[in-house]
Amino acid sequence: MSSFSSLSPDPNAARKRLLVVQPLVGIGDMVWHKPWIDHLAGSFDIILAAKPTAHATTLFHGTNGIVDWLDIDRSMRGRKGRHDGLAGLFRLAADFRRAGADAILVLHHSATYTLAARLAGIPLRWGYGIGSSRRWLNRGDFLGRDARRERPYRKLGRYAHANGFGLNRPVWRMSANRDAVLAVQDFCDAHNIDPDPTNGPNGRNLVVFGVGAMDVERQWPALHFARLAAAIRAEWPDMNIVLTGAPSEASIVQAIMSDKTAPVGLIEKSGSLDEAVALIGAARAYIGNDTSLLNIAAACGRPAVGFFAQTEPLDYSDNIIPVALQDGRFGEAGAIGRITVEQAFSVVAATLNKPGKPPEKDRGGR
């Protein structure tokens, strides 16, 4: 079956419109898909269909070639949306039709999206084709059922190689918009956080603590964060430590800042995801739980020290530096608490004492 190269055989012809559907709900999920979507945007006019919770417009700031966005409103963490149910299927097909795409690429196993593409009349339909979803696809090589639970970046890397848009060395890159960069510069100036040109033109002398998590089992204890902050300050007295989290995680931030073992002068920074990207991009390192911000830090080119207790550490980027359970017993209740402050500090110290950026390896491409 045909590969993506067949879509644009003539380099002088008008660019085709490609509807890319990536409907996973998380920000980290979208980060994992980013190198291949960036790559496709170099050859096609991309309409990116994603759920609002993935914050695609923030993550793809600076990616030329994305010409439009389409919100997918279904299966939103238990909330029903306008694309759920039988009527929702036809609304989704209508939205796909209005996109005016020449082709579609469905980066998911659900037959809902491939059927909607067929109902929309999109002539060229690529996708993973796992299970019944392949019935409505008519282009490309498919993945088998064994790929359904594979990590998304591995799944997409394998599919892309089979269909003519593979990357031997996928690189995750991300940048903040100018307004967010200026807002973070003002924040740093207000808190007397000095510039650090070793981090790039917008670098500052700070580390970011990402203290929140999607559930309590991924949440390193507040007391541990407080003690780690004290150890960092003892080793680097001039280091600024900025705590960030969602508004719903304000109580965690306050628990860390008010703990008697925490050093004085911890700084809190809340705000938009755009500003979080700019803040992390200015930091010497990111230190936190296994969340979307960890993936963002890696894509921003920052050392991203992450705590892993529920799943094995992510392995797609050398920028992710894991602090994992030494006994290998992932997934147990309360396992996150077995990661000690001493273990975390040894990794952080090695990271902050290491000059420069680790080299990129071939990750996730096959």
C-alpha cells in the first residue's frame, strides 16, 4: 500500500492538506507525538485535531505548517462531549469534512475516528489500523493488535518508519511564545533571579520543582520536596528554587513552603501553561513528578529529573534523568514514598554539576 511520499510526488505542486488526529487526553501524550507532527508539517498543511486538554496550540508554538486546529470533544476524562455517541459521530464527521483535508492520519486505535473520516469523504485515509479501525482506512501499512498498549512514541515511531515518514533520530523541541517569555523575565527580575547565560539567551539561575501529579500515587511527598530543597540550597546557596503547579495543587506548594525543614526564600509561580514552558526553558533544571511538565522540560532541552514509581522510567529522551525505585517494584500503592531524599539529591547534584547538555541518542524512532 502507498506511503506518505506518494501524497506529494511533485515538490513544486501545491501542498496537500493533511488532517492529523491525535486524540489522547494528556499534555505529555501530545509531547510524545511532536517530532513526527513537526516533520509532517514541513511537507503538508496540517490541520491538527486534538482534545483541548492536550494544549496543542501551546506545545506547537513555532511549528510552521500547522494551518488550523480542530477540537475533539469526546471521552474527556469521564465527561460527555459533543462528539460522543451516535449523534456525536456524525458531528465529528461534519467537522472533519469542513477541514477540507486531502488526507487524514489517525494516530489512535479507535474506529470512531476512522469511520468519521470515511463518512466525511476524506479520500486518502491512513492510520494505525489496530483492530476494527482498519476497516475504514485505505492507505498505508497497519500495526498489529500487540501495538495497542505500546508506549505512544514507540508505536508512532514504528508506524512512521513503515509508512514513509520515519525519523532515525527524533528530536523533541519546544519553545515559548514571546509574551510568556517576557512575563517570566519580569517575574525573575521581580524576585531578583539573576540571568544565567549558560542556559541560553533567556536562562536564569533557578531550578523548577514540579510538585503536582495526576494522582497521589505519582506524588512525591511534600516533606521530601522540602528536604530536597534544603539540600540543594546547602550545596548551592545562591540557587533559586521555584515551585510550580496547577491551581488545584496550591495546597501542595504551601505544604512544602511551610514545612520546618524547607529553606527560606522558596518562590511560588503559578500561571498559564505558556508561562510554565517559558519558566522551565529558562531554568538550569526541572525536578518533579512523572507529569506533563517533565515531558515539556525534556522538549525544552532542559535536564528533567523525574520521580518514577508507578511505571518504568520514560526512555525516549536523554534529557529525562530518572530517579526510580531501586527495588524495581513499580505500580505498588505508596511506592513513591520509597524514593528517598538522599537518592534524589545524588541525581540532582550530578545533574547540576554536569556542564553542557547531554547528547541526543536515537530514541523512539524504531
